[in-house]
Amino acid sequence: MAALYLAFLFWYGGREFWMVNLIKLREKALYPETGVPAWGDDPMEANARYSRAMVPWLLKHGGHPIFGTVVAGRFIDDARGEAWDQVLAVRYRSRRDMLRMVINLAAVGALLVVLW
């Protein structure tokens, strides 16, 4: 998987791309031990908090959310029967910009494993 991600990042055509996020939330949000006050265990609230924090970073690096919604039905059903809770489409100006965003997030210690 890491090799595929690296190939995606380093094959650079300079063009914009869209990323579709199919989100399956846990039954209860789980946070790393960071000393942050308890936020509760509602996964929808945790994901909303994450999204509010990420949008400024996306905008700063030339990206922006295009579409996001809670899944309300099963119009397209795959053979595995996975049920997604949310769908989000994000436009990135380029792969280079996305990588810069990730590096800048890491530099300020903002990258946490998303567990909800």
C-alpha cells in the first residue's frame, strides 16, 4: 500500500485531481492519548471537528471540499456489502500541493491518526 501511495505522489503531471473519501465511522470515537480534554465519543461530532480543522489547511494549499454528505441509502451496492456513513469529494490543485499540506501538518504536530 505504501508503494502505491508513493507512486501516486511522485508521478507528477501538475494537474488538479479529485479525491473521493468513503468514510466508515466507528461506533464510538477513539482519540489518542494527547492530554486533550475529553470530547465525547460521538463519531459524527469527531469527524465534524476534524473537518472544521482541515478546511483551512486545504484552502491554504490550493484545495477545497467539493461535496460531502451523510449516506442515506444504498443506490450503488458493492459485492462486499460495505455500508459507508459519509462521502466526501475534495479537489486538490496538484499532488505536490497535497504533499506540502501533509508535510506542513506534520511540521506543526497536527497529524494524528484518525480513529473515529
